[in-house]
Amino acid sequence: MIYNFLLVLLVIDSVLLVAAILAQSGKGTGLAASFGGASSSPDAFIGIRQAGNLLTRFSWWGGGVFLFLAFVLQLMSSRVNTPHSVLEKSLPTAAQSAPAPTSTPSVPLQQAPATPATTPPASTPKR
């Protein structure tokens, strides 16, 4: 449950982080210049200098939160029950093995006859 919640937070943070990085005005002609140049929407909304500071801070904090969530999710997803080798298991001792029968079976075994019954080979008619 907490894993899914943190995973959703990671996805939301990554989308917001991508949006904040793309909205920043670059030093030259970057992707932000394609969406309106120097007076892009964040700059027009809160001013050029404040938009640069706000988006830069959000980028750094968003990147830090992204790395932290990715690290925590990686620790939570590691398998606790790793498979073990058959060779690591100990051999069964005599007490753990199946008990030997202590009594003889009540029905005696049938013995084979001492002389086998043989039949003469069948003769085949000649042509």
C-alpha cells in the first residue's frame, strides 16, 4: 500500500520536474525560447527574475525528492525471501528419515515354483 503511494508520488514528481525544467528560459535558444522566447508564461506570470529563481529552486527540490523516492522504492522492492540453493540445505538425519517397518507383513509372499513349467514349441506345418 505504501509502496504504491510512493510510486504515484514519484510519477507526479517526475512530470512536474519535466515541466519545470522545460519552462525555464535557457541561456541561449533552448526549448523555452520555442514557446514564447524571453516572455514565456512563467516569466510573464511572476516576473523574469522571480520565475528564474522559483523554477530553479523547484528543479533542485524536485530532483532531490525524485532521487530520494527512487532510493526508498528500490529498498522497498528488494526481495526479502531470496531463493536458496539445494546445496545449502542440510542432509536428513536418521531421525528425520522414514521409519523402517518393524513387523513382517501379515500376508506371506508367494513363492515361485521350483521347476518352471515349459511347453513344447508348437510345430509349424510344412509346405
